[in-house]
Amino acid sequence: MFYEVRVKEANGSLKKVLPSKTLSREFWKNFDQSESNISLISTGQKAVPKWVKKNLDLLYPETFEINYY
């Protein structure tokens, strides 16, 4: 629930009134937009740069040739 907001000018006169319904509509529109931008799929880790992976493969070739059969 939102309360009506009254916006006043510097001299104290009323500039505009934002009704409760308008505030509620704007809030939920922004909320829906922000929710749609959230991705539920997260890798959690950043990808290793190719040059680092290539150097590690050259330094430790035996770890990548493990055969489990």
C-alpha cells in the first residue's frame, strides 16, 4: 500500500499530487522489469582465460591423459 504523495515547489505551493494507485502501478512495473532481468542460471565461477589454460596444459600434460577404463 502506498500513500498519496504531494510534491511542492520551493515557495510552498502544490506542484502535483501522485495518487496511491499511480505509485503502486509504477512500483510493480519496475519490480516486474527488475525481476525479468535476473538470471537464475549462475556459473558461480569466472571462466579461465585461454592463455592460462594453454600454459597449464603444457606444464601438466599428464593430468589430462587419465584413462578411467
